[in-house]
Amino acid sequence: MADALLLEVGVLFGAVAAVGALANRLGQSVIPFYIVVGMLLGPHVVGELALPVVGTVYIQESEFIAVGAELGIVLLLFFLGLEFNLDRLIESRERIGRAGGIDLAINFGVGLLVGFALFRDPLAAFLTAGIVYISSSAIITKSLIDLGWIANDEAAPMLGTLVYEDLFIAVYLAVASALVLGGGDVSEAVTSVGVAIGFILLLLLAVYFGTAWFARLLNTGSNEFTVLRALGTTVLVAGAALALGVSEAVAAFFVGMAFSSTDHVHDLENLLEPVRDTFAAVFFFWIGLVTDPSVFGGVAVPVAVAVVATTPTKLVSGYLGGRVYDLGPRRSARVGLGMVTRGEFSLIIAALALSGAGTTLAAGVADDIYAFAVGYVLVMSVLGTTLMQYSAPFEAFAVRRFGAD
């Protein structure tokens, strides 16, 4: 019923607003708070309780929440693309390639080993590698701004490595989507990968040659029409990608990159940032809503193993990335600390794993990967932001060990 649905949506937004304020007060990322409140208000926690008078009450995974979560993914990736001007990427390609290559070789390689050791399945290992490899562009960028590091030298290698990761993950998600959704048929999976890569190439061509068209599209003189045209283009392309078996997140990233070459970036950021944050909150809430916290007991050891194995690898690869940019030990240590955080991309991969349950992945394995990813992100998002906030001892160690900047 419409009244019950509206009440549930009201509770959702009220809950994320409250825990968001709490996270801000504690100086922590809002992402784990949104996930946890989603779990608490969902069928697996509150839904298991019989309350006096009203009986069992919980928020269900309604169509609004499911679509809102999709929009959250699309807008998060759109904004990431908006930050990455194609010309600027080309100019810095050598340093980005070296720092990003180090990051990929160390962390994706370790992720494959960890994934296979934990799940004993090649596809599960491939998905786990993506989950533990990709840092959180959204959380790291926000932390850079909050800590005042955004104007410092360490920001360049961090953002450059994030660009590399995002471009790699665009192709990775296309391939992973094809493999997971291919139903186990090799030829069908190969065809799906071909379609996905072809679609990405078309998007790249649109980014490279379509700047004038994208600029004219937003020459409206009206904030209302600017928002509608930007959202219409982004969601339409993302929807078309999803219909073709390509990640909607990848498509949104490239649409954002296309708009980044226009003179409307500042307007888009100001107008769409509240919309992005609203639906991003719905996405993270949805992750918690569909997660049964009782499964964490079964993945506590895998999460602990992954945290212990992959935190040092990010510290090392980030430090080496800072050295690629000719930074000294102190600022290179900051780069390593900043890259520890995992977030939205890992959860997108986790959601993808669920879609292959019972087909390309055994249902139990898919559920375990999903629970593992959520637990891993909860730990790493808190750990990463905390390491950045309290970086002084690590900076001092780097100076003692490797010399002053």
C-alpha cells in the first residue's frame, strides 16, 4: 500500500540522517553507519522481533529502494567521472601508469591468492581480487578535503592512482559482469565480454569527440533543465548499458567524464551533489537491508585474513606510488595510508556476485562473497579513515626509516 511504502521511505531517510550526523560527529565515514542501520531496520534484525501491539515491523526491499540504490551507484560513478578530464589524464599518463601499475600488480595479485585460498573457486577468486584491490575514490577524496590534504603534494599520486583504478575497474566490471551473468556458457560469456568492451569503446569515443555536443546539451539557462538533461543522459546511458549486460556504474563513469570537458562542471557539482548523496545513502542502506548479519560469523576469519593480508600491501604500493611522484618518505607514507580505504566499488562487486548465485557461482559461495565484502568494507572504511586522521606516528616512522623529505 502507498501509505505503508511512504512511511517506510520516511523511516529510511530519517534513519540515515540520524546516523549520518552521528558519523560526522565521530569523524568517521558515513558508509559503515548507513550499512549498519540498514541491517538493523531490515528483516534480519528488527524483522525477527515481535514488538508489543504492532507485532513484526521492518523495512522491506521495496521497488523504490531497489531503484534508488541503482541511482545511487550511477550518481556516485558519474561524479567520479566528472573529476577526471580526459586531456589531463593523457598529460599525466606516464606517472599515473607507473603508480597505478604498481598498485594493480601488488594488490590485485594478492587478492587473487587470498580469494582462491578462501573460496577455492576461480571466479570467486577473480571477484575477491576486485573487492580487495579497489580503493574508495569517494571516501578518500572526501577525507583529502576534510583533512586539508587536497592542496598538498600527496594528493596528486593518490588521485592519479584512483584514476588508474577507476579506469581498470571499468573494464574489470564489464568482464566480471559478463562472466557472472553468462550462465556458465563460455561462448556466451565471451560474446558478452565483446559487447561490453565494444560499448565501452563507444563511450570513450563519445568522451573524446562529443565535448561540443555535451556542452550544448547543458546550455539551457535554467537549473531545472540542466539537472533534468544531465540526469536524463546519465540514467538513459546507464540503463542501456545494463540492458546490454554492461555495468551501469561503468557507463555512468564515462558519461561523467564526457561532461568533465565542458564548462558546466561547477554547476553540475553544485546542483547534483545533494541528489548524489541522497541516493548514495539509499544504496548503502540497501546493502545493509539485504544483508543478514548472522552470516558474519561464518566469514569473520576470511575478513580477518583479508584485512591482515591487504592492509600492508596498500601501504607499500601507496608508498611506492608516492616515490614515483618524487615525494619524500613522509608524504609517501601519507599516500600509503590514504589508499587503505575500501568502499563503494567493493560493494558493487559484492552485489554482482549475488546476481550469479545458483548459476555461475554456487549459492553458498555467492552469499559468502557478499557477506565477506560487506564485512571487509565495514572494517577497511573505518580503518582507512582512522589511519589518515592519525597519520603522524606512521609519518615519523617513515622519516626515521628512510630519511626526511
